Amino acid sequence: MNLDMPGRVPHTEYSLEKHWELIKIVTGIDAGPHSPADLQDKASFALMKAWNFDFRWCTLLNNQPFGDLRTDMGHAEYEAEGVDRRDTIYCPFKTPAEVLAFDFYKAYGSANKAEWKSRFDADYRLRCQETPDQVNMTGIYTTLISGLIEVFGWDMLLLAAGTDQTSFGEVANRYADWILPFFEALAEADIPVVMIHDDIVWSAGPFISPKWYRKYIFPNYKKLFVPLLEAGKKLIYTSDGNYSEFIDDLAACGVNGFVMEPTTDMAYIAEKYGQTHVFIGNADTRILLTGTKDEIRAEVERCMAIGKPYPGFFMAVGNHIPANTPAENVLYYEQVYEELSKR
């Protein structure tokens, strides 16, 4: 995180803390999707310790301020035994005009900065107690585009953006004004590393013209990030999908690190920002899911060839390791990582 070259390439993984079959093999703790929360936590933390995870991805602010006035898009089955599946689907917005006229202050009120500073501090302290050997953090999930997705849902968001891109840009401006006090609260909290999440693209790239992003997203990012940067925070940025087209824009906004899925061009980040920025990723989970040992090894070798020469690189499977990934494949992936991690 400080761009010193550690002797071992650090790493992290996502969702592996709920791969109960693997956890039992590695730790001997028999937990599952229906186990008590304290046993699940014990098992998850034991895996992180056994495999020496170095970075614990975390945000605190998600959809809490939106209450019931937000869209529910349901949830597909992802976790073991489908405990996260949700078939409820509801959108309170019926027309694009309602989206384009939406008033965030009127709907949700203003942030209580003192309260949110306290909540950010408490969340960070808890994580430091739970996983003291990792880089801990807290942060904001619904930064801008992800906030609009949470409120409007994809269908109404895309209809509104397609109806009038300029008016939809003004919606983004209003949302940024509304969420700014939450960023100011995070800036005041005693947290050295913060996570900023915003799913600004799809796997194919931008879903609106890049000119629109450069007019309405990145100027707002600069406004939101200023309090964090002035407070001396290290700002780590995450987006799903392929945000290769916007890497330079994000760097210009002041982010200190990039978390990415396999579709984003990690080689470009390494070549241009490898000496100045953290970057985390970007092995492809699909190879762990269905690949051979040779293919898994080749994927780890690809990531290491890109990242290992640079001080801020963390190895990770960029798009999570879900519970249906064969445990033997994950064990082999970890074996290859350990073999190649020494500098």
C-alpha cells in the first residue's frame, strides 16, 4: 500500500470466505450457509489467516439512506445453497420523467455528518479487531452510478438516460451534491485507506457515450474525492466490468489504486501506473470454475508476469471465487500463487 516492494506478492480474494467446502478442507471448521453467524465468522477468519490474506475489501455506506424508496431488482443464486436468492422485484418509478425529475434531498434528507463519521470509525475499528493482519478499510459503495442503479434500477436508469442524456446528467449532478456530505464524513474519520466503489461500466465497457462520463461523472468524482485526498487518505477505486477506457480519467481524479475484474486491462495499468499506484487483480474466475490445472497455472503466471515487477500489486481473482468453484481447483490456484509469490 505504501509502494514499498515486499518480498512476497501480497494477495486477497473475494467471496472465498463463504466457500464452506473449501474452508472445512483448509481449516477443519465445519461451517455452512445455515450455521450461526459467529461460527461462520470464525471459519471465514480462519481461512483468511491460514492463507495469509493481505487486503480486506469493505464498504459501509450502501443503500441505507434510501430506505424503501428504491428499486429491488431481486438477486440471482450465488452463495452456497442459494441462500442469497431473492425473487422480489419492485420499482417505485413508472416513467423516465419521474427519474429525470427526482429530488434526492426531498426524498432522503441530508446526511448527518457527525453520525456517519462515527459509523465509519466504528466499522473500521471492528475490522481491525477482526483481521489485524490485513489492510483494513471502510468506504462507500453507492458513489454515483451505483447509487443511481440502487435507486432507479437498471431498466428505468437506461430508459431515462436514453430519453434525455443531458437531463440524466443533471440527475447525476444532483446525486453527487446529495452524497458529498457522506464523503466529507468519511474524510473526517480516522481511517487511512478508503474504498470507493462505483460500477460505471458493463463487461463490454461504457453503457453511455464516454463524452457523457467525462462531462458528468469524472468532474463529480473530483469534487467528491477532494475531501478524502486533502485528509491524506489512500483512495482505492473499484468498478466491475471493463473500465479500461477510463483508467486515465480515474487517475486524474486522484485515486491511489485500482481494483479490477479480468476484463479491465491490467497490463496498461501496470505499464503506466505500476510505480505510482496500487493495483489488485485480475485472474479470471471462469478458469478456476472449469479450467484444467495447466490453464489455472497459466492464468496465475499471466497475472504475475504483469504485476510482480511492481511494488503495489496484489494478486486476486478479480471477479470473485463463488461457492460452486471446485475446491480442488481453488487449492491448486493457491498452490501456484504460493509457488510464484516470492520475489
